[in-house]
Amino acid sequence: MKVLSIVVPCYNEEENISDFYDELMKTEAFFHEHDVELEVIYVDDGSKDGTVKNVRALHEKDERVHLVSFSRNFGKEAGIYAGLQKAKGDFVAMLDCDLQDPPALLPEMYGYIINDGYDSIATRRVSRTGEPPIRSWFARRFYSLINKMSRTEIVDGARDYRLMTRQFADAILSLDEYNRFSKGIFSWVGFETKWLEYENIERKKGETKWSFWKLFIYALDGIIAFSTVPLALASIMGVIFCILAFILIIVTIIRKAVFGDPTSGWPSLVCIISLISGVQLFCMGIIGQYLSKTYLEVKKRPIYLVKEEL
Ligand code: UDP
Ligand code: MG
């Protein structure tokens, strides 16, 4: 018998816990036929509602259901990491709790791993229906920007829904960095990945945990985690402004020597000073971003803390 571990990060998902379980169990017959046993790991990310209670109830009913409950909200990336650490399966899948990642795709994904020798099967949505247009626009800009800046390919519309082999899961776990940007980590480790596409499915119950602002910060974190181009940009800007300043000095000297021009024009001076101090602060901000991430990494704080485990 092989084991397939299903990792489900949940944050305030009380309405979805059992719906997800029911939907998943529709694939049970298929996996049983193929000598695969299921194991479900709900990772509660410090929920404030009845999520933990509902998982406990499921655990009473079915001992293949496990719970890892965090001491507070550590974020979905921490949930994914914890789930992968706890998963014992020969294969590991991770899905959102809100049924936006249809468990019905699992048999097909499993087929690709077994028959075609892929190491991981990933999913991407081809449409963004139901999403505010402004958010879609920013998302597309983000993907085109990060792919220009990073050597790691970040696939537009990629979801975190994946099925992977043990080897692939262990590779993900070997990257134990604190600032986790899964979309990049999955791609960074390499191996053969097959992409499945599907239309965006809207969340049935509960609401999304991602505000526009949270997504914006997440995008910045992703760029900093997988690219050092902004740092190079700061140096390039420094060089450009040095050259400009040099040209200005020459022009001023010539003007004074040839035309005896009185050094007038403090408004232009004020403009130049404000422009350059702005650029300086901007560049310092970029360095600060990298420094702050480095600071968090060297502190070596745990990625999550467990309060309860079943
Ligand atoms: N999630 C989590 N911790 C968080 C935020 C979200 O574990 O801090 C989980 C959430 O319960 C869900 C999944 O991550 O199962 C995706 O979240 P959501 O559906 O809110 O994101 P969206 O699908 O809107 O991008
Ligand atoms: Mg969702």
C-alpha cells in the first residue's frame, strides 16, 4: 500500500472543513483501486472560528484525518511547510480548503506521476473570472515584472494546488528559509513538472483572506526573495547620477570661464537636491528591504509553532 498525504492549510474555514472532506472522499474509490491510502492533514493557521473543533470532530470519525494547529496565524506559506513536514506519504498533495482547488483532479494528476514519470503536477488557472479587474491587472504586471527580474520562472496564474512525489516534497523541505515564497520555491527546486490548466472556480463559502494590500506586500516579498535586480538597479541609478553630476560640473565651469556667468539660479539647485535626495532615499529603501529580510533569516526563528496535534 502506498500513502497519499493531502495537506490542507486552513484559516477561519469552519464552513469548508467537512465539505472539503466529502469532496475528497469521492476520489477514495479510485485510490483504493490503485492501492493508495489517503491521509488528510488539516493545518489550522491560528483560526479564530470553529475550524479546529470541526477538524477534531472529523478526526473522531476518521482516524486518517490529522490536525496540526498553530499557536497563532503564521500565514499560508508556514501552513504549507508544516503540512509537508508532517506528511508521511509517498505522494503529497496540497489543496486549499475552500474547494477552489477541485479534489476531483487528483486521480488525473496521480496518473501523470505514475504513468508518465513526472515529479510534480502543478495547476494554473487560465481565467480570472470573478476577480476585480484592477486586481487582475496588477497580478499580470507582477508576473511580467518578476519574470524579467528573476532567473526562477514564476508561472502566471499558478495556484499552490500540486501533487508531488516524496523526492520533490523532500526537496521543498530542504529549503528551510524563513521568508517563504512557494511559487518561487516550487520552481527553484527543478524536476519535471506538468502543468494542468483549469478555469477559475469561485470560492463557495467563507471569504478570501487576501486583501489587495496583503497581496501587494506578498508580491514585494516574492521579488525580494527571488531577485537581486532591485539592488543592481540602485547601483545603476547611482552611476547615472554621478555621470549627470560630472557633466553639470563641467558645464558650470565652462559657463563661468567663457561667459563669466554669475552663479545664479538657486531654484534649479533646490530641484536637483530634492531629486537626488529622493533617489538616495529610494535606493536606501531597497537596501533596507534586503537587510530586513536578512535580519529575519539570521534570527533563525521557527517558521511556525504548534499548539495542538492530532
Ligand atoms: N490560508 C491560511 N493562512 C492564511 C490565509 C489563508 O492557511 O493566513 C488558507 C485558507 O484557509 C485557504 C488557502 O490558504 O485554504 C487560500 O486562501 P484564500 O482562499 O483566502 O485565498 P485565495 O484563494 O482568495 O487566493
Ligand atoms: Mg481561495
